[in-house]
Amino acid sequence: MAQIIVRNLDDDVKAKLQLRARRHGRSTEEEVRDILRNAVKDEGGTRVGLGSRISEIFAGLGFEDDIPEQRGQPARPADFDS
């Protein structure tokens, strides 16, 4: 396992980390490890776009019609009368 030394850490940052660790019932060192783990958990991985995530959520609900591409089309006001 690697080690990191953080120098010149403000006293109030250290105190807040200690309070946060106590609230979570763990050591300050484990709290810092958890913060760092969460900070980089999505780095280097394949990011899934919003459209793909929405598609996954609604997959299998029975809507199979193609939705026409709207990119580059002028905006049109909604027609609520028809």
C-alpha cells in the first residue's frame, strides 16, 4: 500500500477531518482514505453519457418508436390546440 504525507495542512482542516471521522465512527486516517477514494472513484473509467443512462432506465418499458433527431432544427413553439 502507498503512503502520502500532506504537509502544511491548516489546523482547522485537520480539526474538521477529525470531527467528521468521529461522526462516521472511524479514525481520521480512515476518513481521509474514504474521502480520497470517493474523490477519484470515477476517474479513468468509461463515463456513460446522460442519454445512455436515461435509455438504460427506460429500457424494456415497451416504447420502441424511433425519435427523430432534433439537433440543428429551429426551435418551434409548442402547439397545445391540436
